[in-house]
Amino acid sequence: MSAPDPIIRIADLPDRVGQTVTLSGWVTHLRSSGKIAFIVMRDGTGVLQCVVAKKEVPETAWEAFATLTLETSLQVTGVVRADARQAGGVELGLSDLAVIGPSALDYPIQPKEHGIDFLLDHRHFWLRTPRQVAIMRIRNEIEQAIHDFFYERGFLRVDTPILTAAIGERAGLFSTEYFDEGNAYLAQTGQLYGEAAAAAFGKIYTFGPTFRAEKSKTRRHLTEFWMIEPEVAFNDTHANMRLQEDFVAFLVRRAVERRRAELLELGRDVAKLEAAQTPFPRVDYGDAVKTLQAKGSAIQWGDDLGAEDEALLVEDYATPIFVCNYPKEAKAFYMKENPDDPRTVLCDDMLAPEGYGEIIGGSQREDDHDKLLARIREEGLPEDAYSWYLDLRKYGTFVHAGFGLGLERTVAWICGSPHIRECIPFPRMMHRLRP
């Protein structure tokens, strides 16, 4: 049996000028002028103008054109012609067309302004629009770059549980009954399991969905989002920050190099991304508080930074910055006490420029069994749920550090998107569970 003919996509056409091809897609625009008509179609790999001359197509094809509506799926056959004015530098002179699936006249997303709630209600269609396609292509490039970065550096990917008895953060839990085992929680982080894996493999990363039941309605919050969490044995807080800045610079460079067209489609100022050169500035939390107070913030030592504080801090920087050594009370129980100031922990937040806020939270982990147990008790956490985690400090404890990068926040910054909800295919927020 002979192999089936390969499916031809719009992206393939610049290499097929002069050839007759058949391809399929969906209608995005239509216009006609007497005996000449034009179809703009997309197929997920690009857009293509098709020219329909009445005298050059069968009567059935001309009649089929008259039935086309926005988002009709169709199959077209024609000769690929070079045309520098068109997207991709080609157009198709049709010799035939056929409707695959008609589209009703009341297609919801029309070429006009729509409210955000309407667009989110119709997210399954909103995804088809050029802006959303550009964002998702950039997201895909960043995801691939994440895997490439860690693979090239010898990291092992580890998939950690989504249902867990042990939690990583103080609040924001989704819980469910788990057979006879009591409550299970949707994972807020894969970090605790990543620490166990780092003791086995040296350096690992996790990449998966995480869940936070926080009643936040800001442009930077989702209840379900994706996080990348490396963990490295024998890295201290300084090595941890070097890994973070190399990682983020790699992702930005990859997006600029391979998705420049999509960034320009979004109107992104690429020069601002190109400015993200390492090393990134380090700012001690205490110095950050003083700077913010001088800028008019009401923050006091001991407070966590709010979104407005983060935006004020990055005003004077073109690159991301680190804010280091937060007060112990403002951070999670697993962070290593700072030997130079026991009021603080060895941690950092990476803040993106242009007011996009925190994209990474990282820390050196507490490797002393008794200190970690004391923190678990201070937080009122169930010791039995963390017995295995404490075991890591009993049997060959080791200095180690890691971080979590929020994928959607990073995509929002790189794309210049005003809201994180654009940066995931189907966003989940406080009042958004559909579609």
C-alpha cells in the first residue's frame, strides 16, 4: 500500500511557488468584485489569500463561493503564486474549491469591539483571532525553550503529584475527600517532591499545573496556572539566582529570535526585551523597603511587597531584578534561615520590568531537621503529612535550592499582554469555570 499524500499547510507554500496544491482551512475574510472574488483563509500555520476568477473555476466552485461565511471550513486547489504584498509572500490562484463545513451567519466573534466577558464566554472562538494565535505561539516557543534549557544542562524532568496531603504554602487550598485517607489537596507546588527527587538525581525540574484558591481578581492571578520548578542539590542561594537569571535570559532571547513576527503582531517593543541582559541587579529586602518609603509607599519592614510596591521598585531598571532576604514571617516554612540576619530567610523574588511583577520565587531550602520541624510546628501544619519531607533531613541532608517560575506571568511580560488571562488557552479565575 502506498503512503498517503502529505497534508500541505499554508506555511509550506513559499517553497511551492508554481506548483498546484490542495489544502484545507477556515475563512477569515471575503470580498468580491464582479467576476473576481477573494478569500482569506487560515489553517493554524498561517493565512493565505485565495483569488477566485469565475472563468477559471467550475460553476460549482463559483456557486460554493457564494455560500461562504466567516469560519466556514473549506478545501481549495490552485497554483501557488509569488506575491510580496501578501502574508508569507504568496497567494493561491484557485482552480477549485469545496465547502467542508458551513458556518452559521451568527458567528459570535465579528470584526468589531467586544467586551472582555463576552470574549471569555466565547474563548473557544476567541482563540482563533490573530492576537490570541500570536500569544499562544509565543507561549509554545517558551515552553519548548524551557525543556531545551534544562535538557541541555543535564536536568531530569520529574512529574510530581497533583493530589497531595502535604502543602507548600499557607493558604489558597483546593481540597477534596480522598477515599479513607481524609482530605487531599490540589498541588500548589511540586517543590517538596522536587526536593526528594534532587536527592536522587542531583538536579531536576518539574513542569505542571498548580492550583491556588486565592480570592484574587488582579490581572496577575489565575486559580489554575503552570509552573516550572527546578531543584538543585548543593546549590546555595547565590547559585540559585545565577540559574534563574540565565534561565529567564534564555527564554527571552529564544522568543525574540524565533517569534519576532508574533511579537511585532502584538505591538511589543522588542528592544525592551533585548535589554534583559544578565546579571540582573540584586536588591536586599531592607534596602527595597527604604527605596519604597522614599517613593511614598506606606510599606513597613516585615510587610510583603504588593503589586504597587513591585511596580515602584522596577521603575528604574530595564532588566528584571531580584529582591532578596525577605522577613521569615512573610515567606514559606521551608526557606533557610539567613545566618547573617535570623529575622530573614535566604530567598529571592524576581520582578519583571515594566510593572509585570513577580515571575519567580526562589529560595535556599532549610536543610536542618530540627529547624524545619520547628517551622512546621509554628505554622500549625500536620507533622504526619510532612514526615517523609523531614526524612530528607535525617538521611544525608544537603544544601539545596530551587525556584518556581510562573509560566503565564512570564508569557504576559514577554508578550506585553495587559492581563494574564490572555496567556493560557482556557483561563480559570474566581468567577470563570467555563468554557
